[in-house]
Amino acid sequence: MSARTRFFRGWLYAAALGGLVSLLQGCGTTPSQTGSLDYRARAETRTQENVRVTAVVLSPQETLNTFVLPLAENGIQPIWVEIDNQADNEFALMLLSIDPNYFAPSEIAWKFRGQRELSFDQMMDIFFERHVPVTVLPHGTVSGFVYANLDPGAKAFAIELFGEGESRLFEFAQLVPGFEADFMRVDFRDLYEQHGRQDLDIEGLREYLEQLPCCVLGGDRESSGDPLNLAIVGEGRHLLVTLVRRGWDLTETMRSDTAWRTVASSIFRSNYRTSPVSSLYVYGRSQDIALQKTRRPVNERNHLRLWLAPVTLHGESIWVGQISRDIGVRFTSKTFVTHKIDPFVDEARQYIALDVAASQSLRAFTYVKGVGYSDRDNPRFNYTKDPFYTDGQRLVLILGDQRLPLHNIEFLQWGEPAEREHADSPASN
């Protein structure tokens, strides 16, 4: 039976289940592999009941070693998956949970037709043969690749399996080998090892967040900067998976090469998704994690800085953060050149709320006081003297373990955004 025959048999099986998967590969043996298999040594495994899933994202070099083709140069990033199903039920793999815009095997074959002196049909056989079988029989194991879109720094994806009357969800967030993320310099286990972290109830969390400083500190660690306008409750891995799956990129460490690449992105309006961000300070240290969503030039981006707080909520980690939107660049006496922020900083705060809600990972949200109100008549200024206007409140996002539709998100009535508290919103002044 050819690889394509197995593939289309699987497609028919999916249609019989209701057409939830647009393209499924049929049952078959574990695909044969060629080239370097070193990537398997760092694969991560998740287990739920009697189903075990192992997965790993390949670097561009690993991809080249394995396929002997420059897939990364064409924006393709394979993810190797192994599913061990020891349940009595049959499962199917939801490919869209891994990448909603994944590459079909024949699509890649067309891109590389004629290379290695192979025809289009021969290339199709190679990529179909290595594609993961998506039908997982009871007490069976399958493995192979899903051809995802290239993410340069980190890859977050979910392996979702569904069967008759039940499903399984396994989340992964992995750094691409060779990428130096700024958060890699932080030893999170050591941050509060000496004194531990105080565990709070929900009212204790409210009091704690209201008593935080209004703003981060700038590069001199003394001057007030952007408003500290966000708190997220959730474990680090789940937080990263949620944000990276929504298109947020990790930021690289600041080095001479990344600094020059940032300048080039600004001048030539090229895309640099993992550009470093400047250091701002809370708890006496620079941000623990920074993420961003860029448009084509790096001077247009939404960027987010997070600090692990010395408190927890019922054992869950709390991340205090600052989010704003860069809309351009300008000269400044503080840092010579800086990104100019959108003065309506509450818009960026609203963006992250909508983004996390759209991820279906948001269990509850609320607002707390603590930032302080400002408008266009009485603006406040960040470290590089950009004005900003805000309703004065912090957004609090509480992540959930299960996916939740929008209508099930709970609003904790701690406070209201200022447009409801004030007769005039910042934008109306």
C-alpha cells in the first residue's frame, strides 16, 4: 500500500467521523527516518491516563540533516510527534491544534520538485511517508512529522486527540535550538528560594496588586517608567503556551548582532520578530520574560514584559507585567534613540485581554487600582518622556486549565475600567 493510498484512506475515515479534520493520513506503520535523529534526545513527553505523547520541534539545521532539503528557507518547520495509545479506544489527531495553517505533504513536494533529481511524485512519496499517521488504533503507537510554519525562537503547540465520546489535550512550548531568549538568563527556582513565596487567597491578591508601585523603573533604576498595568495568574509553561500560540514571540538577548539587526529592521522596514527589548525594572531586577508581536518593521510592535511575583494564588504563580504598543521611533536624551509608545496605553492592555480570551485559556479577569489616572490634559510620562494616558487600573487575567468559550469567562467585580468610573475617558479629553 503506497503512502498516498494510506493517506487518503485516513481522509475517508475522518469524513466518517464528521469531517472535523480536513486532511488525515491513514493508518500505517511508523514512517522510516533518515539522517540525524539527535532531536529525539530532547523530545518532551506528556501523559494523560493511558495515552502518552512525545514531541519535539526541529531546528533549521536538524531539518536539513533529516530531510536533506532547506525546508526552513521556505518557512517550514517540522515537528516530530509520537503517540502511544494504550487505551481501548481509537483516537484521531487534530492537525489544526498543532498549526492551523500547516503545510500539506504534496504542497512541500511541489516546492522542492526537481531537487535531488527527484520528480514531483517521488517527492510526494517522501513527505507523505514521513507525515505522522493521524489514526491511532487502540494499544497502538504512531510517529512522524507535522509540517508547521517556521517560528524562529519558540514553538508552542497542542497535540489534541479526539475519539468517540472523549478527547485528550497535550500542550508543548519549546525553544528552537540555537535561540538565546532573554529569559534563559533567569533561574526561576532561585529567585525566591531563600524566603519562599507567600500564598494568597483571592482577596489577598487584590490587596497585594493594589499596593504595587504604579510603574516600572527605567534604565537608571530610579526614574518612573511605563505603567505596571497587568497581572497574569498561571504557571509559566501554560502562560508561554497560551501567548506563543497566539503569535507572541520571545525576545532575544541584547548583543551587538541583535542590536544591529534591530536598527536594520527599523531603517529598512524588515521583519525581526524576536528583536530584543530594553530593560525595565520591578522587584529590583529587569524583566524575567519579554514577548512581542511585531508588524513588518520592529518599530511597530506590541510588547510585554513580565516579572515573577513573590506571591502565589492558591499555589499558582503570579506574573506582574507591563504592556504597551510601539508606534514609531524618535530621538531622546535618555537613550539617544527609543521607540515611541502609543500614549493610550489602555489599548494595549485591552489587546492582551482579548488575545488571551481568544486563546480559550482565560478563566476569569478583573481590574484593580494602583496605576493612577491620567489624560491628555494631565498626562504622565514614561522613562523616555513619552506621555501616556490611562484609566489608572491594572488588568488581572486568571488562566484556566481547561479551554473555555467566551461566555464562560468569569468577571470578578473588584473594579471597573475608568471609562465607567469617570464621566470622561482619557480619549475624550
